[in-house]
Amino acid sequence: MGELLHPDMLARLREEGRSAEAQRLDGFLQGKRDKIFAQEYPFASEMSIDTTGFEACYTLAKMYGNTALAAKVTRASLAARGNQPLWYFYGSDNRHMGESWWNLGYECQLGAWQQQDYLYSYATTRGGEFDEMMRSTYGAYLAGWANINAGQISADAANIGAASWQFQSEKGTCNYNWIPLLDGWWAWSGEADLGFWGALRAATVNVVEDRIVGLYAYGGEVTEQNGAYVITPKDGVRQRLALYNKGKFGLQIDKARFTRAQVSADLRDIRVTLQSVVTGSYSPDITLRNLPAGTYQVSVNGGASRSVVSNGGEVVVKDVRTLTGNGHVVRVVAM
């Protein structure tokens, strides 16, 4: 679990000139790839069907261009998600031992990352299937946070902020009889941190045009004002935005957060209000995906500008300017 990081690990090694280490790691991954790709249903572990395999299978499928497996993994992951309107079922991952014995495990949120990446990288946004997939995916992202104790598991002050491995809705006793239960919660943190890591990687404001509720932002608020979408992030991380209703336009901020984004309907005028994540100065990087082809001016607070060129794919705006404090507005506008 946590294998979603393999592409990043390879990229960082190569960036730092550690090509031999990258080649060695890639060799291990290719060996694993060959074994997984040779199986029709590579979803077993010590159990006959196990959600822990989905993330690794999906990552390898995407890395090495196996789109059929990426789709199969996503369908399997969706099939293993609870759809009942209960906080401990909706979006939760279910394993072969039964839906009432294992709820809100760490693959709940790791699966949210995998499903969301599929939605952004492969899925069409047309039709009701996309709407259902997005609901399930964001439900999984939200559900796993219930494992953090805010008093619902234990009122003991020493336990506030600690995490439970998972919730067992059938209560009673745990199948692992050495783990005590606290009103259905396993009183061990176990592998809970893996789920939270997946959640941090999945945290995004996803703007959609849902066939039932219309314009909607998962993980934030969105309104239309004067021909632009105005987005307020509430996903917790506040570094990523995806407009699925506008050709999957994407925004990612590194070394800062955003508190507000304004994106014109034609995607040719983007304004992002920043918040610092450090003490002292910072210079954020801004990645724009599916930005219409053309030349754009980049400015901060209306000051001097520089130009960047988009070919319709991905543009990374680096070293915007050295900033201090909050409230700086970065604007990217077509020339």
C-alpha cells in the first residue's frame, strides 16, 4: 500500500542524477508489472479478494500503459464500495469476509485516490455513470476521516487525535480477539496512516455539472459570477482544483495554498489567491493542465508580468515571485 508514489520516486531519483538507482527500482517494478499483467484478476493477497491490491495494480497499469487493467481495477474498486446512505458504509471498502466486519479501512481513502485519478486521467465526463463514480469516490475520501478520534471513539483526552484502524459495524467482538473494540472501533491504529496518506494525495476541489444537482463542487463551494467560476476550497489541503465541467482544466499549487480561485468560462483568465504555508518568504509553483493553447501573461497583484506558452497540455509556472504573507493574487490571462 502507498505504491501510488512509485512514479514520483522514479522522477525524483532521475532529477537528482541517481539514474542507476532509478533504473534498479524500475527493474523491480517491471518484474512486478509482468506478474500482475499476466493475471486476469490480480486482486488477491492473503485474502481471496482484497482491496489492498487495487492501488498497486492501478499505479502499474498507468505507468506502463495498460488502460484495460486501469479500467478493470476501477470497476472492481467501485464494486467493492458501499452505497448505502450510512456514514460507515458509503464509500467504504468491503472485503470478502463481509460488509459488517470491515468498514472504513485504510483502502477506503487509498481507493479514493485511485478512483479519482482514473476519473481525471481516463473517464469521460458525459452520462450518469461519471456522476455516480464521482459520488462514490468523494464519499470514500470523506469517510476515512471518521477514523480520527474527536471524542466519538474515546473521550479520554490522551486519545483525542489518535486514529482507529477501522470501524466494525456489527460490533460484538473483533475477529482478531487480541484487539479490543471501543463501540465498534478497533482500539489499534494499525495501518490507518496509509489511508490518511491516500486522502492527502486525493484532496482536490472537484467541480462538476451533475445531472441531478447541476453545478457542484466536491470539497468546496462554487458560484458563477460575470462569466467566471468562483471557487472556495474546503477540502483541507487546498492545493488542487479540477473543473470536470470544463474539459478537466486542472490547477495545482506547490509551496502554498489557495483560498480562492476565479476561472473564466473560456479558461483564458485564471486568478488564484494564495496563502502561505511557511514562516517567511516563499515562491510557489503553479501547474495548469488542459489550459487552452496560446500565450499567457502571468502577474502577481497586478504588477510586472512574464509570459508562458501552453500547447493545450500542461504548463508549470515556476518562481512566480518571492512572496511573504497571504492574499497575493496570481493572474494567468491570455494575451
